[in-house]
Amino acid sequence: MTPETYPITRALLSVSDKTGIVEFAEKLHQFGIEILSTGGTASLLRSAGIPVVSVSDYTGFPEIMDGRVKTLQPKIHGGLLAVLDNPEHQAQMNEHSISSIDLLVVNLYPFEKTLANPTATPEDIIENIDIGGPAMVRAAAKNYRWTAVVVNPDRYQSILEQLSATNRTLSEEYRCELAGEAFAHTGYYDSLIASYLRSITKSEMFPDELLLPMRKEQSLRYGENPHQSAVLYGNFSSIFRQLHGKELSYNNIVDIDAAAKIVLEFTEPTVVIVKHTNPCGVGSGATLSESYSKAFATDTVSPFGGIIAVNRPIDREFAETVHSLFAEVLIAPEITDEALELLRKKKDRRLMTADYSLLRKNIVMQVKSVAGGLLLQTEDAELLDESALRTVTKRIPSDTEKAALMFAWRVAKHVKSNAIVYAASDRTLAVGAGQMSRVDSARIAVKKAQDAGIDLAGCAVASDAFFPFADGLLQAVEAGATAVIQPGGSVRDAEVIAAADEYNIAMMMTGMRHFRH
């Protein structure tokens, strides 16, 4: 006798998700398979006219402790774990009147759903931690050669088809596939519970065992490049909702995340234009249309094929302003019907709404893969420490200069290092990103401003990290900057400050850097 020739004669069904269970059980009954069941599942099947043996009758032991103990019993676990071609197992089964359970259909108490319910009490959450279910699933999955285990209602149809075609048998390969799905199911379930309990006790932020309870949200056509495979896990769609356009790509999702997080830095009406995760223009104003004009003026070339994120609802007026530009994605907290009517005329443009309050709550941890593992760090959620912010030069920045410095600093935080941002109080003027030398970033920013015909005289400049030498500062001075903000912390800070004083530049140091590798 082998698993592939052993017919299924007895099944135990106990599910919290009742989807399709009645139809599935009806077919099992028609195949002549005896059905054991518990609680609500048994009641549902009986009401549908399907013969069911209750687990309590089968074991001769009642459910106790409010149902906490019902399947934790030798006749159940012996039936799930018996190796049927093992003579010793067979003898012990005969001795203790244990029958084999050949098919286990279980899905667990709705812990995840309860956890997401804002009205659920701690007692509700704890009572929805399943004990008997995972124990049975793990037992059956371990013994998959003899006990097929099903945790996913989507499997019911394919199982019935196989049982019908093969005289109530399932292939060992398919049983193994089901077992792998079962262990993933209990692993995900346990990780949710562990994360919840750790959140109560404020346990170590970086525990010895990393648990990432996430479901696959969607498969992507490809990754960063067409030859790479990719998939999206988590709850991205609960934050960002797509209203129109082609399927999101891997690069779209990365850019959407980057653009939306920049917008979070601003409270006034603001438009952010992103290309390859870097802001190529940011503007604030009384309206989105005014803000867009400022952002677009920073760089009139890069926005084509870029991502636009705004922090106010998009109305018809703003839609008319941006409609002519080809942007891959447009993101807003809301898009009016009138605006949608116009913006949908470009079929390839992706239109997204963003729940910025939920996004802010989900900015907690950054994960990056490296050879052999993952790097985790807390998100760079701070802008600066006001108590550490100080003017280090003889000249104090004017109110206008200080506003420009703060604008530049907000943007520089999100520019790939080395980052240099020239700005006025309400817009970026030039952005230099991702160079190996900070001086080169400054030069590139100046060159882009010159190409765009933007005058940098009297502007502010932000550097994401300290100037290691005075040359970076002098590059900014030569471009026309009159105020500088940077973290400080270089061994040559005194030299840089002296150069600023020599040219009557106001300089502020934050004591906080914002590297983005």
C-alpha cells in the first residue's frame, strides 16, 4: 500500500471560513467518505442534510473549557499522525481504537480579522488565537503522505476533481504541495500573534527571530528590468488605490512610495515631481496649479514619464494644468469626477488615490536585501531636532532665508546622496543627486539651473550631510546662494564656517544628516 493507492475514507472538517464547505462536504459524502466535524461547521453541514459524526462522539470526550479543548485528543492526533504502512503504528491504532483520518480540512480562528477590528477588545483578540486548529494542521502536514491537509477553500475544486478521477486518491506530489501551503498558513498565523503580543509588551524592536507576516498582494509583470521577476507583498493597496491606467510596475510602486513620502513633509498645497525616486521639482503655493508651475519650472525635461504626487484633491482646474504632460502616475488624496473624466483620456496614465494618514502610520521600518540576509532599520521619519538646530555663522539668516532653508532641507532629506538642493521659500530651484562627490552634485545642480534659465542669486542651499571641505560651500556661494543648511560634524567645520563668514553667508547646522544610499 502507498499513499497514491490508498483511498480517502474519512475526513475531518472544521473551518472558520465556511466558503464552499457545504458543497465540498456534499461531494465527499457522495464519494462515500465519512465526515467528522466540530461546532459550527458540524451544525452547518447537518442543516444542509449532510451526515456528520461529531468529534465529541468520535472521541468519547466532550468539548470543555468553552471549546478551547475539543480536538487535542489522542484519537484525533493518532488518526492524523499514523504512518499507515508501519506495522507498529497499525498495532497501536488497533489497541487504542484509533481510526485513520485521511483528509483534514481546517482553517483557523479569524485572528487577523479580529485584530483589524477597531472594536475588538484584548480578550476578543486572545480568544481568537486558535490552538487545536494549528496543532491538527501541523500534524497532518507532517504526515502528508497519509493525511492530506487543506487550509485553502480555493483548493476544494481541484481536490474533488482528483478524487473523482483517481478513485478517492491524491498523488504524493499534490499532498506535499498541500502540506507546504499548510505550514505557510500556520507560520503566517503564528507570526501575526507574535507581532501582536510583542506590540503589547513593547518588546525589542529588532528581535532575535525576524517575523514578517505578509500576504502576496499581486504578481508583477517583471522587476526593475524585464529579465527580473517580481511580486508585491503587504498592504500597499490599502494605502494606494488605483482608479485608472495600466497595471503598476515594480518601478512605479517604488516611485509612488518615494513621491508620497516627500509630500508628507508639507502641509501647504504642494506638488512633488519624482523621477527614479529623486524629486526633480517641488513647489508650494495657494493652489495646486500654482504649486505645479513652481515644481515643473525646476526641471522642465525630467518630469516627462515621471511621477506627480499632490497633497490636495485634484479638481478639474489642476487636471487641465497637468493633462498635457505625460506622467506615468498621478497621486492625490482624492480626484473629483470632473478631473477623472479628463485625466482618463490618456489610457496609459495611472491615477492613484493615497490615504496619507494611513501612509504616515505605516512608515515604521525599512528593509533592504543584502547577500545572505536582510538589513533592517527604523524609517528616517524625523526632519530635524529643533533643539540641535543652530546658526554657526556671524550672519543670522533672515526670515525669508530661513523659510527657504527649511524648504530645501525637507526636499534634501529625500534626494539620493550625495544630495544638494537649491531652493526659495516655496520651491526648488535646482537639485543635484546621487554623485560620488558632493561638489559634483552641487555642480550638476547649478548646470541644470543654468540650462533652465533659473537665477540662483539669493537662494538657500541644503546639503544632506556635512561639507567635508570648504569647496562644496564655495561652489554654492559662486552659484549665488546666501544661506546654507547642513548637518555639520566634519573635522573641518571651523574651516567651512570661516569660509561662510568670509563671504557673508548665513549657515545653519542641524546636527542630523539624511543619507539615502
